[in-house]
Amino acid sequence: MAGLIATVTLNLALDVTYGVDELVVGGSHRVTDIRQRAGGKGVNVARVATTLGHQVLALGFVGGVTGEIVAEELFDAGLTALLTPIAAETRRTVAIVSGADGDATIFNELGPVVSADEWRAFHDRMPWARLGVLACSGSLPPGLPADAYAELAVRARHHDVLSVIDAGGDALAAAAKAGAVVRSNAAELRDALGDVDVEEGARQLVELGAAAAVITNGARGMVAASKHGAWCALPVEQVAGNPTGAGDACTAVVAAAVAESPEPDWAVVLKSAVAASAAAVLTPVAGDIDLAAYRRWQPQVEVQSL
């Protein structure tokens, strides 16, 4: 029986989307439609994992009126959440979608300042005994240490809980050294390790101490490495659409696999991860997944040992 998947979004947001007939810089616009829902990479992971039938607990910080809206939307979406209150206001992201060409212009607020006391309160509220895996992803709000994800990975290991960390740059290397299963895309990998190919980079992360590394590489597919070897998989077919949530869908599959077994069969995991990532591209909003496409593609994905 798989344990509970806890998804950590330390910089939760209220994602607001405005539709306009045509975006003109410097112009005045009539908004034709408005959508808003809780956002952040960890929330996207939680949504996909829930869609795939797993038990999920969403963790993060919320503050102010915007935080109340985020908490309400998570509840309305059927996501169980344990949110730590903070004094500052939860951030918003605003996307302006032009009806003329479908392009989106996005404004991302930096996020609220989280105090040291609020960071300690987040740790104190962690229900370690209930967790099967801790999945962390997304940006860090001001006030948190740069190695916040690595700190969570170390604490998780102390409670015999494995962690999956989706990060880039120094945070990716730190998470690997902390023994987490690490996730990134090719660009984030090179930010951490320099100019390396995906296979070599994945192996280097394992050498640094990562339990495993799963790296997405766009249309070129995905690579996984552990102490037992390395594997690669290509999509069944090339798909067009919104790639924003593809990496989060991969993280959801990886987290679910780790919740079921501390040492999953990474060749099998890649089949599901590649199919889920491609199925996420077919949906207009990050955090959603075309379940029928996922089920159709998953058995067709071919995995090769490297």
C-alpha cells in the first residue's frame, strides 16, 4: 500500500488569467474572461497525482486575503491541504492571454517574505508519521534559506521518509547531496553541473549522493539514473500544446513510484513519466492531464538501458 504523497509548494500563488481580444502594449483592454485557481509547481504535482488516483496532502504557506482564496480553491478542487499561516500576503501570478494569437504574457510576483519563526512552524506542523514521500518543487519565497529543499530532505530522512526534489542550479546539487531523488530539466541540470549531456549529468547527480535522478529533455524524452544503472525513454509521438505542466506531471509519477517502493524499477517509472508528461501537454492548464492519452501511451513507451 503506497503512503501519502505530500507535495510542498513553499511559494504558493493565486494564478489569475485574463482573456483579452488582443494585447496591445500601452493600451486599455476589456477583459473577456477571468479564471483563477491555486498555483505553484507543487500544487500542479498534487493535482496530477490526485488525477492518477493517489492520496495527496498539499503543504505550503498562505497569508492574507489572497491566501484565503488559495486555501478555498484547493478545497473546492478536492485537494487535502495543510497550510501554514504567515503574516505577509500570498503572491499572485497574472497571465494575459491574447485572443488574436493565443500568446500569453505572464507576470510573476516574487512572493511574500517568510520569517524564521514561520519556517519553524512549517516544520513543526509536518505530519511525518503519515507520509510515504515528500515531493518539493517550485521557487522559494524571500526569507527562506537557499538550501531549504535540502533541509527538508535531511529532515525527511531522519523520519524515514524519502523525498523527491524538483529543482535547478545550486538547489539541485544540494538536494542530491542530501540523498533525495532529484528531478530537473536539461537546462536546470546544466545550471547545476555545467555543460554536460543529460545522461552524464544524471549519473553525476547520483555520484553526488542522489538516490536517483530523473531528467526531462523536451522532445528528446527523459533519462533516469540510479546506483543500479541508467535508462532513457522517448515519447510515443510528438505532441503540440502547453508544455508548462509537463515536468510537474513527471514529478507526480516519480513521487508516486517512490511512495510505493524506496527503490522502484526506474525503467517502469520512465514509461509512466514520459506518457504523463506528454498527456499534460495536451491540456491548456498546468496541473491537468489527459487521462485517456496517458493510459493509451503508457504501455507503448520504449525504454532503453544506457
